[in-house]
Amino acid sequence: MDLGVRWRLHGDGRTPAPGAVVRPDERLSWPRTVGLGAQHVVAMFGASFVAPVLMGLDPNLAIMMSGVATVIFLLATRGRVPSYLGCSLSFVGVAAVIRAQGGTSAVVTGAVFVVGIVLFLAGLAVQRFGARIIHATMPPIVTGAVVMLIGFNLAPVTAATYWPQDQWTALLVMLFTGLAVVCLRGFWSRIAIFLGLIFGYGISWVFDRVFGKIHSVNGGAEAVDHWRLDLSGVGKADWIGLPSFHAPSFEWSAILVALPVVIALIAENAGHVKAVGEMTGDPLDDKLGTAIAADGAASILSTAVGGPPNTTYSENIGVMAATRVYSTAAYWAAAGFALLFGLCPKFGAVVAAIPGGVLGGITVILYGMIGLLGAQIWINAKVDLRNPLNLVPAAAGIIIGVGGVSLKFTDTFSLSGIALGTLVVITGYHALRAMAPAHLKVQEPLLDAGTSTYDKDAEQEATGQESAGQEAGDEASKGQPPVTRS
């Protein structure tokens, strides 16, 4: 059985020729492959750092399970779909809602465990019936609206929890991160969140030395005097050790809040497979169901031991687009690095010490970007919002999801926020479509067209190619594919 773990050497194993690509079943020399693996780990650090912290989960375990998830994905797809699986930011809002209802980390992971099962079954369905099943149940108007309400539902978390802890640090981090995203090129722009975290650490340390302790809320309801950057836990943490594991716990109210995120995960996986297929020149439609099922299986395993769910990372697609190296050997190296980081509690303590003000500045941009990806899905799919069949269910669902509208059925059961908003969008769209006149029923493109496009010139600049190499690369990179954001 071919598991995709054999690679032939590309050229001399050093540098690909101008315009050439290193295919998934090829590799460079092992030192260069390991270096590329380290680069992939750095690219995913920003989101993989922030997501488990925002969800209240162990960042060490999150990093470790991202390595395990990547291995599962590579084996399942037989090495044809180069990808890194990291902690999904789509669940941050879900975790916030569940914790606001009194849920523990076990309840959060239990809800996401069920989402992993549903995602796995969805992958099997796509594998059996083809990608058209996605279009039939989740056209772009539905997917875009759900992604949008998931992102914008997070706004109160930033406004009420993180920003008040240190508003001036939050403001500076927001400005720095925004400049990094816009002004930096290629690989550096893809780790802008990571750079924002480093900047925030530095600013917090300087402010502590210059101004002393700050008087503000610090994870509680009342304001207290505290250091912005508290590294006491780092000194106490061991260099080597296992992360903390826990079993999931299941509550229907939490599960219903989490289930809508399945739509976002399917969108991310579909866009990823489409993008990688176009970049490598290998049609991967036959692997779409396998990729979705593999993501579901990896999330099931991760949440079963107390870790977060996983999804394909567009940051790593960016590394591939910039380097033109699509070798899955580099992803095996990245998975190895992640496993090693997961065995270092001191590393987790550094991540857990991220000041609240820093998270405030990061999440202002991050949460907004998640929400606006929904609008980008609409734009790429050319969704006509002048059509009331599209406009009405999306408008109602977004307001319900963002505003936290609640629908109470009994004293012990109610639907609200993300869950209710998603239900309104999906059922509202299909119910209205069944009753709408024929002229409103227009055929929409498939979901797997992706949600963002890389700047060809910026990617070439990031690789540092000389002008002659750039000209050759231009010819080879025409039609650079769209990809989704994680």
C-alpha cells in the first residue's frame, strides 16, 4: 500500500530551477527539507498560539496534536495533498459562548468532538456522492453568511474581556499588526500575527518597567493591580514533560452551539484542496472527501484527549506558493517539530503568559478578518445580494448570530447566537427557495472556488528571485490559485 512516504530527489536537491516546482512526491536534500519544515511551523505559530489560548485550552497539547493531525492527514491522502493541520480559529467564538454559559474545558472539547464526527461523516458523503452534495446543501450564500456570523459573534469577547485589560497596549498591538499585514511581503506578511505577539510581549515588558503595575480587570470582574507581563509560570515550568490531558464531556446545549462550524470547516477544506490541486497541476477532486474525512478524524482524536479541533492552514499554503516547494516530506518534518514543542511545558507557559492587552489588539483584527471571509466567499462566488432569496435569510441569520438573539423553547432548552443564526440561514434559504418564483432561482458556482487570491508579484518578491528568474517564474505561475483562510 502506497502511503505517500517515499520521495524522489528533485534535481540536485538544492534549489529548484527558475519556474520549476518541487512536487508532493519529490523532496530537496534532507537538511533543506527539515529547514522548510521549520518554516512551516513558524508560519502556523501565530494562529496556533492564539487559538488554544482564546479557547482556554492547553497550548502545548494543541501544538502536539497539530503534529499528530498533520500525520493523519498526510497518510489518509496518500501524500497527494500537502497540508498542515493546526488549531481552527472558527471555534473560538463557540468556546467563548460555551464558557459564558458555565461550560468547562471538557464541555468545550466534548462539543467539538461531536463536530469532528459530523465532519468525518460529511467527508465520507462527499467521497460517495461527489462535491455536488456540498453545493446542494451549502451554496455560497449560506456558507458566507455562517462564516460571517461566526467571526462577528466574537466582537464582544474582544470588547469586554481583552481590550479593557490594557487599552493602550491593545491599541499599539492593533496598529503594529495591521501595518505588518499590509506592508510586509510574502512569508513575513503570513506570520504577521506572530510578529504582533512578539511586539506585544516587548511593549508590555517595557510598560511594566516604565509605568509599573496597571490597575485593570485581569480575568475577573473587578479591577486589580497586576503586571502586564507575568512570566512567573515560565520559571516554574519544566523543560520536558507531557501536556495536560482530559476527557471530553457532552452537553446538548454546547453541541448545538458548535455544530454550525462544520460549514466553515468544509469550506476551508474544499478551498484548500482546490488551491493545492491548481498549484501542483494535479486534479484533486477525488481527494476532497478524503481530505474532509481526514480533518474530521484528526479533530476527533485531538478533542478526545482534551485538545482543540484542527483544520487546514492557508498560512502554510502561502509558504508553498512563495517557495514553490510542495513536498509532503517538509510537512512530515513540520509535524515532527510540533511534537517536540508539545513536549516542552516551558514553551506552553510562555504562550499562556500572553498579556490580555496583547490579545485585545490581535483579536480586533483577527476576529474581523474571520467574519469578512464570509463576505469574500460571496464576492468570489458572485452572490447577488439584490436577490431577496439570498438577502433575506442571510440578513436575518447574521443579525441573530451577531446580536446573540435567543429563542427559548422550554426552561432547560433554548437556541441562541451562532446556533440559531446558522439554523435560520440554512432552513430559511432552502425553505424560501422551494417557494420562490423561477426567476429568483439562479445557479450559483460551487463552494470550492476558494476565498482569497495570492498576489503573484508579491510572492515572487518574497522568494528573492533575480529578474531573470522572475520572468521565468511569471510564465510558470500564471493563474495562481485562490485559497481559503483558516
